[in-house]
Amino acid sequence: MTLAEQHRPVLDAAHGGDPAALAQLLRLCQPDIRRYARRSCLVSDVDDAVQEALLVLSRRLGSVRLLAAFSGWLFKVVRHECRKLARLALRHAPYDDERAERWLAAQDTAGLRLDLVNALESLPADYLHMILLRDFAELSIAEIAALLGLTAAAAKSRLHRARLLAREYLVG
């Protein structure tokens, strides 16, 4: 059942301009928007993407011509917000290699170990598991994917996000 079918009466009323129905629709859609944003955004951008998507929903719901296409439209808005936030983050180049090298050179071994432990402890469990399997247990992507029941592409993606978060913690 699509989001539009699931919330049809509230969606119709909100589309018709009922402010109470719009407020209820925003509450009903938020968990789905957040779940989709977690898959589409950097972890640090999820809350911002959800907020922006809800704002776009509240402002532009009246322009949606076919309410049956509401779910697709809403997830397209979330995906657009995630990409916009990623572009903004990349424009500032927070992870340039020179900066990382300077940071590493300035660290003593004991301090680096402590920072690395703290960075790993800050990761969500799924991401920590990926780093431990790949970088400490030295399993291949294919082995990790088979072990976790993922596709190789999903395992690579999860590992990439895990490393980005760890790097963000250490260098950012």
C-alpha cells in the first residue's frame, strides 16, 4: 500500500487546504521521510533533509496534480534535498587529503589510538560492524556481503558511509 493510499482521507483534506489535515499529514509522513532520508543522505544531513522535505510538502502540496503520485513526488523531494545537502558539503571540501595528512602528522600514537577508538564508538552499530569486518578482520567485500546477507554493492556503500563518518569524526 502506497503512502497516498494509506493516508488518502487526510491527504485529500490537506490537498484541499485544510490546515489541521496538513499538520496531521506532516506528522504521518515524517517517519517515512526520515526512513528514506537515512538511505539517501549522509548521516549528518538526515535531519536537515527531513525538515526541508516537510517544508516543501507543506508549501507545494496544492501543486501536486495526481494524488496517486504523491508518494513518488514526496520521495523525489527527499532525494533532491539529500543531493542538495551533499553538494553543499562537497563545495566546502571537508575531507581533503592534505588536511587529513596534516592532522595525522600532528598526532602522537597514543592520542591517535584514543581518537580512533572514540571515532569507532561514535558509529552506528551497522557501520562499526562493517569497518571491523573489512579493516580489522580483513574480509573481502564478497565475504562481508555473504556474511551479512547483502549485495556486494550494498556492502561497499555501507563501508563507504562508515568510513566517511569515522573520517568526519576524526578530521572534522
